[in-house]
Amino acid sequence: MQRSFKNFNFLQIFTLIVLFGMVIFAVIITKNVNKEFKIRELAGNLQKYKYSALSFNNIYNGLPGDVDKATFYWKEVTSDGNNDRKISFEEGEGILAWQHLQLAKLLESPVKLSGKWKAEKPQWMIADYNSPFDKRHKAVFYFNYNEEEDFNYIGYSGLPNKSGITTTPALTPEEAMRLDLMVDDGYPETGILRAEKQENSTCYLSGEYKEESELAECAFAFRI
């Protein structure tokens, strides 16, 4: 009887260990699946916004935020752009673009975007007021123009407090690399997706993402 009882306890312990291992494995798998889903959703939004901007250009012969006939097309629009083919963030076109896309019915958004700064907060991004907010990564999207390389892009930066200047990283280097592989070439300094180092973050070294870092160190620009 004593031997049978001991065997029974051993089987119980073994079963508990196996079940515990299965639970841990399931948690890890679920975490990885959720992480992959978030990155795929982000990649999908970037592509969607890019092609919305290109469709706008084809329809209105001007880029969203930059087109100079917006006040002719829509009475409720904040303003026209200057039609210089540059979606300038500093001049307000980088957030005006969202309003133009929304009025053209090329942007699905649960909130009405204002197309302007708040007077007391010039050049501040405000989640779901003047820019779309990504709740999963606590980040915002915006348009801007790269003077050095001469291209317009969709920027993506962290905004954990839902308002402020876009100088905060949004993704870990591993997440950024996954995103880069989905939409581009997997390298931070080349192609249509460019990683941006912000504040004291590094994000990448010697042309490679720092995959070992678990800190959010990356923002990026997605070329239109």
C-alpha cells in the first residue's frame, strides 16, 4: 500500500508539472501571437494610409494636406495647402492631410479629425483630435516631408500621454524589424521604411536592428 501511495503522489506531481509546462507554453504562444497580430495590424494601417494618400493625389491632382483647392471641394475644411508637393509637418500640412483624407472619404476613422493644432499647443500631436492614435502601441501617425532625400512619408512615433511633440520611440527593435520585414527589406536605413533614432534611443547599430533590446527605442518613417 505504501509503495502504491508513493507512486500515486509521483504521478500527481508529474501531471502537475506537465500541466504547468503546458500553461506556460500556451502563455508564451499567446503572447507571441498577440505581438505578431499587433505588428501585422500596424503594417496594414501603414499600407492603407499610403494608398489612401496616393488615391487622393490621383483624384484631386494634389497630395492630402498640400492640395491648394481643398476649400473649393469642402466647406468645412480647415485650410488649403500650398501645393508645393511637400506635406510639411511644420506648416501644419502633416495633420491637415488627415482631415483632407477624411473629407474625401478615403480615411475610415471613428472620430472627426480637426486638421489643426490647438492654439495653446502649436505643433503638438493630440490623439484622435488631429491625428490617428494607435492604442496598441500608444503612438500616432502623421505626414511629413524628408528634405534631405526628397520624399513624403508617414511618420509613426510614441505618444504615451496622448498629446505632445513626436519625439518618443514607439516600438522595440525586434518589433521594428518584424514590421520592416513585412513591408520592406528588413534593414533600418534603406528602403521605404526607415527607422528613426529618437531622444537617447539607438534602435539600430551598424545597419542592423538591435534585436536583443527589449526597450521601445524605434520610431520610423514610411515612404509614400
